[in-house]
Amino acid sequence: MKYLSLPDPMPRILPFYLAMEEYAARIIGQADIFFMWQVRPTVIFGRNQLIDNEVNLDYCREHGIEYYRRKSGGGCVYADMSNIMFSYITRSDNVELTYSRYTRAVVAMLRELGLNASDTGRNDILIDGQKVSGNAFYHLPGRSIVHGTMLYDTDMTHITHAITPSKSKLASKGVKSVSSRITTIRQHSDISLEAFKAHARRSLCDSEQQLHADDVVEIEQIMQTYLTPEFILGNNPRCNQVKRERIDGVGELECSLELHRNRITGINLAGDYFLLGDLDGGLLDRLHGVAYTREAVADALADVDVRQIIMNLSTNQFINFLTD
């Protein structure tokens, strides 16, 4: 695996590194690509999440915490200069296999330091049963991207106040608060931040690919797509019915429905689930104009395998969620 490095150490805003992932996916050769990055205090929320549900905007504004949306699914995370963000890019369309391969490699890297690391099989990496890394993934044609946090150390006050997870999410983890669920490398090892970064690079990479000034210019152009208010704020559709549920192995789902004469005229699906396929064209668009009954919804989705679109969610589970 190659380590992708920038031509200068200048700190950049978080969307630059998300754009750098996309650029890496364009230029990738046969070898996988990995890089690490750090940012000023920032909240990053998932592609399908509603910002008002996930981010304490007043707290973030008061404390100068930036907030951005990413193009991958999953939940809301906090990053600052005391923790590290990991990015992994590979030539593959199989997102689930890629994700599993990546988390196993990171767990092995942590175990080399004598840490009792494991992965949950969905998106967390744990030390002694507490979360030290949360990860998400998405794919571009022929490419898969995995990225996530690595909590070397962090500001627990900001984490507990800037992010507003639902009570059902905490209950599913068997904990009462964010701070009781997470841990840091520093709590389990006396390795310094820079020494940890060096260890991670040695463990995961065997060569380096250097970017140049013209590469940075192209990355900055891609970055602009992350900075529009439309992308950051997302869709908050008008609705007259909202369905919410947490499904084991899938995550939180929140469906906003617009109904006219008991037919679906608008539908949006928010949550921290992981997308594997085309949510709108492959799933939601099929429900526009459909009568809001279990039978009609089932007929509209008769030839759809929802597991190919939303990770671990069966078509029957999705129909039950919408109509029960």
C-alpha cells in the first residue's frame, strides 16, 4: 500500500481531505492508497443524516467548531488536532469486502502496540470494548473509499456537546452517554502522537506517492462541491408523516413522507445507514405515486433487493419499516 503525501504541511479544512480521497481514487494505480490527516475542531456528519438531528449548531458556532457533510453514510463524528483521520482508497467495487479488509488491517496495527483491539463488524474499532475509531465508506465507479477517526486524544467536552446522538443509538450500545462509550489511544498507551502516526504508516504502507502543486489545485477544485450550502444542509423535505426506527446491523432510519390522498408524493430517507447502491433511482423513486399501503409498497418493490442498496437491510424489513 502506498502512502499519499502532500507537497507541504500546511493545515487545510476538512473538505480538502475528502476531495483528496476522490482525487486519489482518480489517480490510483494497482497499489492501494492510504493517508492520515488532522483538522481544526470539526464535526463531520453522514451523507444521509439531517443536520438538525445530529449537530448542536448553536454549540458549534459558539465554540468555533466547523461542520461539514461527507459523501459516505454512517454517523456523526468529531475531529480535532488531537486525533487522526485515516483515509484508504482501493481499486474495488465490493465495498463490504474492502471495508472488512481495512478494519482488519487497522486492528492488527493496534495490536502490534499491545492494545486489545477488535472490530464490531459494522463500523467501529474498539479497545477493551470501547470505541477508538468510527469508520464509513462509499464507492465511486471501480473504486472504494474508507475513512474514519482514530482517537489518539480528543476534547471530550466538545464531543459530548457538539454531537447529539439519539437515545436509541446510545441504548443500542448499552451506554448512557457518548463519553462513556469511547476511549483514546492515550488512555491505553504512552506512545506519543507523532510516534503513533509513524507506527501506523510503517505498519500499513510499504511505499510513498508524492503529490505536487498542480495536484493540490485539482483537489481544491473538487473541494468546492463540499462547500455549497445545498450540500452541507442537505434535504429537509416537507412531510406529513415521519417514521423512525433503529434496526440492528443497519443503523438508524428516519423516513419523511409526503402524502396526498394516501399516495406517496414525496419521500426522503435519512439516517446513519451505509449505502451500497443508488438510493433514489434504485429505491425511493419507485415509491412516488404509490398508494400508501403495505400491498402497494410491496408490489412497487417486488423486484428490488434492498440489501444491494442499504447494507444489511432486507426488502421485507424496509417494507415493514415504512408501513407498520
